Amino acid sequence: MDEENKSTEEDQDYQESFDDTFEIGIPIEDTLSPLQKSESPAIESEIEPTDAKESVGKDIPDGESSGPSLFNEIKDQLKDLAEAFESKLKYDEHKNKIIDDLHQSLQEHREGLVKKYLHRIITDIIKIVDDMRKFTSHYKNQPASDETTERLFKYIENIASDLEDLFSWEGVVPFTCNGDMVDPARQRILNKIETDDPAKDKTVAERLRPGYEWDGKVIRPEMVSAYIYQTQSTAEDNSD
């Protein structure tokens, strides 16, 4: 009981001295009682730098524990990348094969259409050839006469008409230009006839052969003879 009263009195004395010291401005650590000073090192020793390091080490894995997992993750990513690249190669190969097959089918279709049209044209030409040979074999051993000559000319004209009919079946039609002036886009001058009349310059003098067009496009222009105006001096220069 006496010891408790003594300790209480000492604490009161220390508190009074602490208040006086705080007012004077003496550092707090100098005001600690001997008992508190003896207890403070034990409190500081409870938290050491090594403990703090260990607590941080628990949150951040060290090199030995993180190394293998990171390596396995990179390995898995590389494996996935290789599989994706191989799949892309197979897809491109399949796509290229489809494109090649479609291209080949298109070529065969085009060749089939061309052969179809050519077959029809060739068949018509064969018919004309057969008629010509039949005609020549019939009149070959007959004596020449005006009647035979007239029939020959008529037959030749019929051959031209048959060929134009063959063209018309394929969309190729003959044409002749309207008007007397030469149209360079649809006519070609084969013969030039000099004239001293300027009004006749570059006008059609004679229509020699018709032109042919296919789907509105000229594939052979009309052949004509045309007048070309020349003055007397120009004619003299040309004669020299």
C-alpha cells in the first residue's frame, strides 16, 4: 500500500515537472521519467527495419518465385502466336486455291462461249464452201456460154449475200453513210479524183464497198472514191 502511494506521488511530481518543462521549452525526450526511458527502447525494438523488409517481401514475389511463372507465360503466348500463324497460312492457301479454281472455271466458260460462236460460224461457212464446190462440179465439164457466165456471176453475188447473212446472225451488219461529204470516222478513201470545183472537195464520187459494224462499233469502214479539189497551180506542181 505504501509503495502504491509512493508511486502515485512520484507520478504527480513528474507530471508537475513535465508541465513546467513544456512551458519553458525543454525537449520532451529530456522530460521522460526514468521508467518511461527504460520502456522506450523496448517499444522501438518491436518494429525493426528487418521486419519492415519482410512485410514488403510478402507482397512482392522475389526473383526465384516470379521467374518461372513469367517464362511459362511468355512460352504460352509464343505457342498461341505460332498456332495462329499456322492457321493463317492454311487459310491463305485455301483461299488461293478457291481463287485459282474460280479463275480456271471462268476461263473454261469463256473458251466455251468462244467455241460455241465459232462452231456456228464455221458450220455456216462449211455450207457455203459445199455449195461452191457443188456449183463448180456441175458446170466444170459444160461448154462455156453466155448463160453459164451469167449464172456464175449471179452465184458469186449470192455467195456475198450469204456471207453477209452469216454476219448478221452474229450481230455484224453492213452500212453505207448518208450524205455526200466524206466521214473520216466511218469512211475510207481508196481513190482520189481531182476536181477544179471547190464545192466537190472531199465529197463521195463513188461508193466501192460497204462498211461493217458490230454492236455499234465500226470494224471496217466504208470504202469510197472521193473528189479532191486542186487549183491549176497545184496541179502543175504535182505534174512536175
